[in-house]
Amino acid sequence: MTALASISPERLWSRLMELGRDGALPEKGVNRQALSAEEILSWRRIIAWGAEAGLTPSTDPAGNLFLTLQGKFPHLSPVVAGSHADSQPTGGLFDGAFGTLAALEAVTAIAEAGLVPERPITVVAWMNEEGSRFAPGMMGSELFAGKRTLEEVMAVKDATGVSVAEALANVHAAFPEIERRPLGFPVHAYIEPHIEQADVLESAGAVIGVVSGIQGKKTYEFVISGREAHAGTEPMERRQDALQAFARMAVRMQQEMVVDNAVKFTIGRLEIQPNAPSVVPSRAVFRVDLRHPDNAMLDRLGLRLETIAAEEVHPCGLHIKRLVDAPSNTFDEGLRTAIWRSAARYGYPALDVLSAAGHDARQMAPLAPSVMIFIPCRGGLSHHPDEWAEPEHVAAGAAVLLDLLLEQAGLSHNHGDAS
């Protein structure tokens, strides 16, 4: 396969650094949130780089960006590879960006070699994977997979009151010349490269992570309704203190959630009203992130959270909203074997890993054979300006991806019949 095409490590690294200019923070890192002016700038770069390789850009009602290298048989379903371009407000240069640009580099290498695949290959940058501006995340892939409705997603607003529909209209208006395709299409295979966002690979001295699946995740919003009162005059026994109810819930939840080492339980957001030092809090809103690789255990723990909240809320009122219910998934064995084969051919140490973080590949796995390729992330640090991946690891991940694309698109000895 190396004789067919090869990536340019220097070009890939240079483009990663260039993309980091879009939304660059004053010292380091990026703030390139979904459907923002900064993401529009990143689209311009990515589309221009794709055009150099003859890739055709398109977008859809969800705001996903696609760049396609046509195949000999355009009617065949494409191989899709990529990740996302949006970041956290204080994000790094590699989360999402590595996967999208590695896919672009691999497809560029195929085009530069003069190869025409049997089936199309499409690079994707999914809309709002991060969920930092519009919650929850992974909106683009969930819409593509039919897991949410356009009406539901378009109505979501950011902290300033701007809706997804309004922000997406700005993005589409900035690119009137590119094709608008319908939402969703058949996919032959999906491959997503990504930094690990943990230190399992680094600790083991591995370069390539062969991802077995993604652990399940539930997120909740709990709204506690109490009664505002004067802190100096309201008797303690008569208070409906929303913050005290939250405190009782939080302590019990923390105690009862940690049933084994695989549980990940986080209260990551808390809002108090009126948030005044001499007023009994009348409202508390908090969000819980709960993760576990075993779906049965995840379901049991989720129900326990709701029970704890109901038992500790008195004398206040309670409303529980289930925001995300994403079961654990496994990735395609054939594609995982192909990653092992490619890593061995290059001499890259590889390791089976489970993804503790969520990714768009979760939505794609039920639609088509899917897999993720991880590369090490220094110190496991991610969603942070200091996030880092070594240039040689970036190149290694892209080289393995290229092998899989060649095979899946019908350009290697190992592909099967087109279908």
C-alpha cells in the first residue's frame, strides 16, 4: 500500500498549526466554537485545501461540512473519515482538528498519486461535536443519524440567546457557492482519527490506539425550586432553601455513584438564584455527567440519581430533565483488525483501548462499519490550551488512516467486492 500513496507529515503538521490561528487565544490554544465566526474561517481554510486536491465541498441542513473525492462508481456509498473543527472555549490544537485534517491529508495523498478509488471518499467535519456553545454536543452527527430532529436542534440557544438556526444561517450564507445536500446518506464505512484525551497510550509506550468502543454516557439537568426569603429573618425550620437541597443531593450522589473504578461521575455546572449573600436561594440548577462502559450498570446508576434527588429535595420542588442517554457501543472487528495490520506493517506499537470520551463515531456505528484510531495525547491533557500531540504521532495516525481508506475504497489488495 505504501507504493500507492503516502502522506506528507510536514504538510499535515503545517495545516494543523495554521488551523490553530482561527480562534487563536492570546497565549496558546483556541476558542473556535460551533457555528461561530472563527469556525467560518476554519471552513474557508479546509475548503481551500480540499480544492487543491480536487475535492468537492458540500454541506447539509445540520451544518456538517463534507469534502468528496469522486470514485469510479459515484453511485456507490462513500467511505467517510474525519472528526470536527469546533473547540471548547479554551481548547487545544488537536481535538477534532487532527481527525479532520488527517482525513484531508490521506485523501489528498490519494489524489496526488493519481489514484481513482472505486467508491467516493468523503472527509467530514461534524457540526458542534463539543457542545460548548450549544448543548448538548454532537448535534451534526446525531442529526445525520436521525437521532434528533431538526426542529429540536435548531431551537437550541446559546448563552447570548442566539439559536442554532440563526448561527447556521450565517455559516451557510458565508458559503453560497457550495452544494447543499440532503440530511443523511448511505455510508460504506466510517473512520475517525482522534487524540486519545487520556494517557493510556502514552503510559504504555504505544503510538496507535485500536479503539474497541465508547463508554456509555448519561447527562441530566436537575432543577430545584425553593422560596426566596430574607437570610436574617426567615426561621430555619420554615426555609425552602434550594441550595441546601442541592448540597444534600450532591453528597449522597457522590457517595453512591462510586460503585466501581469504571464509574465517572461529575457535577460540572451549578447555577443559584438569586445568588445574593443575604437571600435564601430560591432556585438551584445543576447538571450531572455520568459514564460507565456497562450499559446495565449505567442504567441502574442513572435511576439511582433520580431517586436520590427525589428523596433529598423536600421541602423544595424538583424537575429532572434527561439531556443525553448514549449507551456504550463497540466498533467493527474487521476495521479494528485493519488498524492492527497497518500499525504492524509500519512498526508502530499498538494497543487496544476503550474511549472514555464521547465522539461522533458513536452515532455512526449503527449506520455503517465504524472505527476510531487514537494517537497519544501528552499527559492525557485535552480541552485545554496545553493539549499536545507529537508530530511523529500525528503522522503515524494519518498513515494508518490512509491504509484503511485505500482498502475500504478499493485501492489495495485487501478490499472486497464493491457493494
